[in-house]
Amino acid sequence: MEKKCIGVGLMGFGVIGSQVGRVLLEREGHISEQAGCHVKLRRIKVIEQDLGTPKTEGIDPALFTTDEDAFFNTPDIDIIVEVIGGVKPALSYHERALKAGKHIVTANKELIAKHGFKLMELAKKHNVGINYEAAVGGGIPLIAPLQKDLVANNIEGIYAIINGTTNYILTRMSLEDIDFAPVLSEAQKLGYAEANPRNDIEGIDAAYKLAIMASLTMETRVRPEDIYCEGISKLESRDFGYASELGYAIKLLAIARNNSDSVEVHVYPAFVPDDSFLAKVDGVYNAVLIEGDLVDKVTFWGEGAGAKPTSSAVVANIIQAARKIACGDTSHSYWKVKPGKKIKPMSEITTRYYIRLNINDMPGALAAIAGVFGDCGISISAALQKEDNIEEKSAEIVIMTHPAKEEAMQAALKELNNLEVVKKINNFIRVEE
Amino acid sequence: MEKKCIGVGLMGFGVIGSQVGRVLLEREGHISEQAGCHVKLRRIKVIEQDLGTPKTEGIDPALFTTDEDAFFNTPDIDIIVEVIGGVKPALSYHERALKAGKHIVTANKELIAKHGFKLMELAKKHNVGINYEAAVGGGIPLIAPLQKDLVANNIEGIYAIINGTTNYILTRMSLEDIDFAPVLSEAQKLGYAEANPRNDIEGIDAAYKLAIMASLTMETRVRPEDIYCEGISKLESRDFGYASELGYAIKLLAIARNNSDSVEVHVYPAFVPDDSFLAKVDGVYNAVLIEGDLVDKVTFWGEGAGAKPTSSAVVANIIQAARKIACGDTSHSYWKVKPGKKIKPMSEITTRYYIRLNINDMPGALAAIAGVFGDCGISISAALQKEDNIEEKSAEIVIMTHPAKEEAMQAALKELNNLEVVKKINNFIRVEE
């Protein structure tokens, strides 16, 4: 059955919602032409506080409602656009929409990361689509390339700088030789970090986005809690100095590796070689490197957040969904699971490591430390020792290892802690080549 | 009408064709699953010389034919994949396929750049699609993002490093302080440049790709011959030295700028700021920066050529086309033209310039040169003068200008040539900020 006019209902009228609303209203002609059918915004679900604010100026007041039932009972809505964010009440809105046979377009990373599989099962049952391009990387096309353009490939790996706040902080720390705390508070003043920055700086936001990309491409149910996650608050300016000396940048990486029977997923700060593409991604920008067995490496770079870029992705999804409805295309893309495929435990991951230690500067110190690595089967690729404090007879040592298992590394760290010559393990950071 | 099995006919079995053929045969299950219908390779049109070569090993000989009629008369072919390249005989194959109501997937940049509008008219008449993702940037998703993912935007500009051969040569020249000729001959030995490298080094290949991207996004019929085109053979190692001193890299850029009533399209070597993303694209890699009014800047980076990356794009197009046929989606995307929109003449382009001159080192020389720029209404932003050859009393001067019209710049160059103090205009290169 062909439909000539597709109705859109918009839920949420914050920074992103109001931008999406304006684009839908101001570009109705262009959007309809691209969709091949009339695409019409029919209702906007707002909260009481939004009404009468400058955001609503110039928009027909009859479009707004604060009432959930009035919103869902609006006739002729085919696509529900949810840009509220968070799980509550968004999850119940999604379920209500899907059960009513409505297609969904959303920018809600937390909801899709946590409940994507469940929602897709429901969508499948009601033969509608869930579109979530805007949930990952703002306006950077990522979901569509993974879902369509790179679909001939076996996706082997995803390496992503996918959180602008942390990349801004790391860029500042590396350029200016300052520690984490002052940069964070400046980022907060500039609006690059939220008042409660935990989700960003602890890597939780990046883990949501990684869960979505890995679930889409790696035939495994990857939930945020399956992702080993380390944030950037433990980094010190000294680490950036050593990284630079050794030829590396430090980036918060979200990594997914696809093996035939398992998937590795983790978010952590990592050393990346200075001459690699990811090392060059500075400031609030995002970049996602995708490895496919045919395409080798492709990287997508751009602004990963913000109202306008996000609206670009949301509206593109609306156009695609409208086009499909209009021409009766009922094929939708849902996540698949290959039975038996597992998430690899962190202890089994193999990588290289950087370790920075404070030691008592006494004869045999380096030998004792090197001995621990040897005992744990870890081979050292480089060691730097610098005189630190002659009066206190303490020095700082930096060790770079060859690839080693995380389990062995954790055992080594434990033993190092027990060594008399070791005053403190200042930091240890993984190295991605 | 829903179709359960979609037939594919493959034309061309060279480096790319044989890779596409193998992917279609070896991944038939995966491809069919992604397409939502059985996708079957039914016939391969080869040339006599291909038969019996290692490329054909293990493939059912009945699939091959050297006969055009036998190929086109094969029953149940829905999609024709053309990876022969060039205009003859590919154009006639395309026309024959379209007239027979078959969808096209192609990697043929020259054909689409030169005859895309004509072919799309024919395709429209027969209600079939032309898919050409592989014609631009190998496996890097570019056409689909421009066609779908960024479609809510007004595309304001495209800045592309879209030819691997020239980027490899420029990267070597900038790193190693050597001139063009020896690098080219090495690139030819390594297989990065063809025996007849004209299409690459003169920017013609880049112009084909730019014509396609601009025609797709800027509502104007952009043919390759509409694109002002300068190659890289005029560059000398001294230019890279000055560029570096001034904080720039030199890249061969394909540029399209979208104005409301005109389009600017050109390919030329340009200074790009060292800290820009495009300056960091090294070696045979391609990168395309797209500016949209919502998304701001997004960049796509990867291998722009090669059999495997190209097959990734070709097979993705086959899957999309099959999916559309299978579910009866007859909406196809064709290029649009806005009446009255023109290609801006090169003389009206405004940009900054770098000029390198050899002068007679005599009193008043710089004043005379600066006077010419002043007379032509061009303002100078920086000037470097170095003693070059004391015996011959000649020196080299480098001038950087503020933005100026190409017409004024060409007039200035003419006048400079007439000045007694000017021995030679060694080079002039445009500057993109």
C-alpha cells in the first residue's frame, strides 16, 4: 500500500528536540521531496516548562501537548521521534509507540544501548523499524555505513574516539602540561563538560555508543555492563610527557574486536602511535575507525554532539523511514545474535602496557622490578629511569611491555606492589598499535 | 510484486571484476541474508584473454561468456554490474541494460562523470536505479552519505583528496625534499602510478570524482570539462620547503562550493594549513571533507582504490539494489538540476595565493613587485626574500596574498612577467584555509 503523507510525532523539545522540530517545519518541502512523499510534523510532546519559552516562538501552539495520551492519540502519526534521552520515561514511550505499530527515530544512546535488543524484538513483532543514527556520533554517519555501506564486510574491529568532552580534556592536557582537575573545571566553564561529568569522564557515555556499534555488527548481545570501562581521571600530566617522549598520544578509546567465537569490548585511555590517524583527532571532535576484511580501514570524523549535527542525523532517519513507509518497504534491520558467541573476559585480553612507578633508588631496584615481569611471563620492550628526588633517594621508572595477557599484567602489578623497592605504582595504561 | 531471487550479471573480470565475482560467489549466503532475498550471480561477461587465467579458477565455466548477446539474453538477470571502466564500450552496455529494465551497479567514474545525467534520464524512463558508490573513493562510503545520511543538510562545500597516486607523490615530496620526476618514477615502479600517469597527475581522475559528487549534491550539471583542472607536475621541492616554513602542507584538492545561484568546481594543488585535517592525510589514502549547514564538517577517510575496498562498495550497492527490487521499492535517486544555476567561471573565484619569483637583486625590486600587486588591487599578507645566488645577483621572493580574485591575480602575473626585475615566475599556488 502506498502512502502519500507520512505523519511525524516529536517527543522532547529540549536543545535537540527544538532543533529537530524547526528543521522539520522549516524544511518540510525539501524533506518531502527527498522522502518522495509529504512528511508532516503533526504533534510535539513537551513538558510544562517548555511552553512559553523562546524555543516555541513562531510554532503553531496547537502542535504542542504535555499530555501523553493526547500525543499518542493524535491521528495519522506514522513515525515517533524520541529525543528525550535516558531510560525513564523514554522506554515506556518506545514500547507504547511500537505496540501501536509506529516506527521510531531516536537519538537516545542510553536506551538503545541498554534495551536495544528488547525493543527490536518488539519492533519485529509489530513489523516496524527502529532508527538510531543520532545515538552515536551526532551527525557523523556511522550506523548507516555499518548497517548498509560496509555490509559486504566482516567487521573485524572498531576503534573509536566517541566522547567529545574527554577528547577535549585529553587534548588540553597533552598540549599544555597541566593535570586533569583544572582542565575539567575549565571545560565545565566552557560548556564542554557537564556539571556532573561522571558519565563522560568515566567512559560510560562511550560505552553506550560502543555497545550499540558492537551489537549491530558483531552478532553478540553487548550490554553496557559487559564493557570493561576505565575513565580518564587517573591520568596525570607526567603520563602525557612520557607518552610524547615515546612517540604516542593518549586517547580514550572505545574498542570492539570481533573474533569468530567471541567479542572483545572495552573503553580505556590508551597510548596510540603519534603517526596514527586517531592520534591526530583533537578537541571535541569524534572519530571512528572501522576495520573490515574488504575495505581494510575507513575512518569517520566530525562533531559528535550538538543540536544541529544531531538534527542532521535524526532528520535523515525520518526521511529514510518515511520513504520506506511510503513505498511499502517492510524490510527492517534488527540486531542478530550468533548462538554461542561470547564476550571475552578482560583477563584474557592481550595488549601492550605502559607502567609508571616510583621506586626507592637503590642498587638492584631495576633488576628486582624486571624480575617480576619476567616471572609473570611479560617481556619488557623499553624502560626509562629518571632521577626524581635525590634527597629522598626516589626515582621514577617507566616500563613499556611487549604484548601480554591482562591476567599476567594484573598479577605483575600485585607483585610489584609487594616489592620493597616499589614506593608506588603511579599509573598503568594500555597501548594500542 | 515481491521477488524471492534476484539475479546479477557481472560485466568485466579484471582486477576489480574478479574480486567482485569471488565475493558474490563466496558470500552468497551472507549477501542474501543482508538483502532479505536470494542474490545469485548468473552470468559473467569476460573478454577472451580472461578465460583460462588463474582469476577464473574454481568458478563454474558455464558462468562465463564472451558474447554480449548471450550475456544480455541470460534469463532472470535483474542487476547488471559494470566494472569494465571507460566510456567505450561501457556506455552502450549501460544503455542496453537500462532499456531492458535492468538496474545498474558500477564503479565506472569516467562514464558516470561524463554521461551520468543522460544515463539517469534513461534509467528514470525505465524506472530503474543506477548505483555508483564504487566510482568515488573506493570502499569509503561517500555517495550513500551524500545521498541519504546527510540529505537534511544543504551541502555547502566538498574538499577532497581523492586521488591516491598524487597524494602518495606529494607526501613523498614533502617528507624527502625531492622533486616530482624521481618520485613519479618510483611510484610507477611500486605500482602506485600507472605507466601513463596523465589522468592521475593532471587531476583528471580527481575531476571525474568531483563532477559526480557535485552533480549529486549541488543541483547543477557538472561535467568534467566544466572543472578547472591543474595537476601536480609543476610543483618543485622548493615549494614544499616554503609551504612548511609558512605552516602549510601542499595537497591536490578537488573542491566544490555551493552558492545559491552558482557552483564553484576546481581541482588544483593547494596550500592547506598544517593543523587542518586534510594536511594530515598521507600516502595513498583519500579523504573527503563535506560541509553541511547542519552537520558542519564531516570527513571520510580510507583507501580510495584497490580491488577489495572497491568490491566492498560494489557489493553493498548490489545488496541495496536487490533489497529494493525484492520489496518492490521503486523510488530511485537521480540527479536534479535547478534551472538557472551556473558554474562560476574560474576568473571570478576568490582565494589566497602563494607566488614564488626569481628576481634581479637590485634596489627597488621588492617595491616594484609590491607595486604590481597594489595596482591590481591585491593585498600582500607576507613576503619572504632569500639571497639565492650572489654572483648572479638574483634572489628568490615568496609572496602570500590576502584573498583576491583570480582575474586580478592573472593580471598581476602578466604584469610581473613584464617587469624588468622579474627573471621568472617559478610557481603560483592557491591557498585554502
